[in-house]
Amino acid sequence: MKDLSIYFSPVSYAQEMAEEALGKQILVHDENGFPEITEKGVAILYVPEFRRTVHGALEGRDSFRKPLYDMFPGNSWNESIYDLGTIVPGESIQDTYFALSQVVSELVKSRIVPIIVGGGQDLTLACYKGFETLEQMINMCMIDSKLDVGEPEDEIHAEGFISQLLMQRPCYLFNLATVGVQRPFVSRREIDLFDQLYFDICRLGE
């Protein structure tokens, strides 16, 4: 695996935890260094990239770690859990996209499931590019009130990235399902496009 530590800043936290708490089992990128990824499992990464979102940056989004670390693992959980830290947003948003796609690609190739917290939905395209390296068909499921299609010629943003995803060549997207769609937020053109591509829409009322 390539050196992924160049993309991350360490986790900064200090909390008391029970001996059996999940936090005691998580291999954390902290002041002691980047964890050695040797076994399959899941990797948590925080990406505070909000430049293409409506709401912009919000402070304290990485506070999810405290309640997560305080939880207890189930008896059947035997996989490794890594907390790789924070992918620091690049000088340009394209730099962030590139870093995230590289990290996702390396993790997936090493049988690590990436759990990305934070950022706008435009980061979905960066994640997709990471999976592209596998050169196999990809299925996606989103939970959203909108379809986020956008225009192919527009700049990618959190509420308009699907059209750019569909334009990737070669395109490995086999199916896209969106759950929780609310009809007043979706145009007829977007619904027709999903119908033509045999993509699934599950409305909130369903």
C-alpha cells in the first residue's frame, strides 16, 4: 500500500474511556504516528471540505468521535478499525478530490471499507474515482430528498454532481438508487433521465 499519511492530519482528542469501549480497539492516527494497515477492516476518515455546499463550513463536525469511541463493540465484530484522521482540504477543491480518490483507491485495494464523514455530496464523485481503479461495475445507493443531477457543463457542487459522474469514461456505474426522494424537489427532466437509465427512485412516502 502507498503511504497514505501524507494526506492526513492526526486526530486530536483526549477522553476517558471504559476498558471495553470501542475507542480502545480503534487504531488511531494520533501524535504517536500513522497506524500500520495490515488487516482488512474499516477506516474512518474525516473530510471537512464544504466549499461546494450550500451551507459552507460548520465547526465541530469531527465531534462524532467522542460518542463513537464511547460505544461498545458487538460480540461478532472481529475486523480491524482504523481512524486515519482528517484529510486536510487542498489549496483547490480539485486537490481535495484527488487526495480522497487516492485514499479510497488504496483502501479498497487492501480490503478496507472507507467510512467518510463530513464534506458535501460532491465528494461522492471523488469516492467513485477511487473505486474506478478496480475496473469493475459499481452500484451506488444514496439517501436524499433530491436527485442531484445538475448540468454537465456546470461546475460540480453538492446538489449537482450526478451528470458529471455519468460522463466519466469508461463509466463503471451499473446502477444508482436514491432513497427518500421528495417529489416537489425533483424536476420532470431528472425523473425521465433516471427512467431512461433504469436507475431506481424510492420516494419518501414509499
